[in-house]
Amino acid sequence: MPGVDQTSVDELLKDAAEAASLGVGGVILFGIPDAKDATGSEAWNDDAPVQQAVRALKREVPGLVVITDVCLCEYTEHGHCGVIRDGDVDNDATLDLLAKEAVSHARAGADIVAPSDMMDGRVAAIRSALDENGFANTAILAYSAKYAGPFYGPFREAAESTPQFGDRRSYQMDSANSDEALREVMLDIEEGADMVMVKPAGPFLDIIHRVKSQTGYPVAAYQVSGEYSMIQAAAERGWVDGERVMMDSLMGIRRAGADVILTYFARAAARLLRE
Ligand SMILES: [Zn+2]
């Protein structure tokens, strides 16, 4: 993906300090483990890269909100978001593992954990595990309305998390149905989510708007890798004014009702906003 790299803890600290100085409010971390296995056990290793990065960020850039992605797909050798039983993702067996991962991130100092897996019941499982382990103040940003689709392609390559068989449609949502999004959002709020996310953002502005207006909850919108890459690619060819299209794309997401935008443009946009 143009302008986007996997990073080390050292490099991350430099980028994060720069982001904070530009006015970016927070960062979200995705882990690339040294080794992957069937259950994704590196996800709850307290010394894995994400946990190390969280500790370093809280120490060196304390003003920055640190969010961690909680999922198993970056950690499993098959690239699915949960453990596999009989060729399918086993929802309930996955919950305990996600809870362990979230507790490990909270122990490292994460302000917000963000489950992106879409397993049923994972927000409740994570909330109770956090509370039991003394992390009542760690917030949950739930990926509540997450649509399967082609816009994730560049990220999957970057995170090395393309499923090795099948796809994720059985546990992501039907993009033609916006009532389902509202149901998923309400379930996550009932289970204890502090903030809900719509992903991707640009193609689902109506969902952002519905979620915001019908729940009043803090809404995050994730402008995903495909949305970012399309703008970058067109700008590189001189077909569009990259900065202006970037700002228009972000403004649309904000106008739809997003309180928080996750975007690969964060630093570039913050820089422009300061001018
Ligand atoms: Zn996943």
C-alpha cells in the first residue's frame, strides 16, 4: 500500500510522536507475530509486538490514545478470525481467546480495545474478562457494522492476514441490508461496547448516519485500505487532486456522523488542518 509500512516499536514511537504533535488523537495497533499457529496464541503473549508497542507508547507518548485491534486473523496460520473446527470458525471457542487477548492488551496499558472479529457475544466476553482482571476503565470500541467486501484487499496484504481458504462472509454482514447493521450495533451496545464502529466508511455513509442518529452513541468510522489506495492511486497518476479528495472523503464521513475516523490519511490530514 502506498505510504504504508509494517513498523517496529522504535519506528512506531517516532511516527506516533509526530502524529501527536500534529494533533492526531490516537493510534490503533495491529500485530504481526513472529509465528502463527492454529489458535493464534501470540495474540495474548504479553511480550508480543503489540503489547511491547503499547507499553512503549504509553511511556513515551502519553497523550496519545492507544487502541488495539483484538482479533485472531493476524495470528492464525489459516488467516481466519477464530479457531477452526470441522472446517468452520467455532464462535464460542474463539470467545475465550479474544478475551485473553484483550486482557493482555489492557495489561500492557491499552486505553481502548477494539474487537474486529465479529464473533457473536465477543463484546460481553471481553467486557467481563476486563472487569474480572481489574480493567474496568479499559473501553471497548466494537467493530459493530463491518461489511465483507473488496475494500480490504490492500490491508490483508499488509497484515498478511488473507484467509487461506474460504472467506469471511459467514461472519461479516450482508451489505444490502442496513437493518442488520442496526441490530448488530444494538447488540454490541447491550453487551457493553462504549463506542461502535462502521467499516468500511465511504461506501457506508448511510449506515454511519443511521447508527449515529438512532443510538446517539460515539461512532467511529474506518476508512479502509481500499478507500485510501484508490485515492492515492488516482492522485499519483494526476487524475485527481489527492489532498482535496482526501479532505472531501474525510469530511463526508464526519458529516455522516462519525465522531472518530480511523484513516491512513491521519497525519496528512492533520497537517493540512493545521495550516
Ligand atoms: Zn480478524
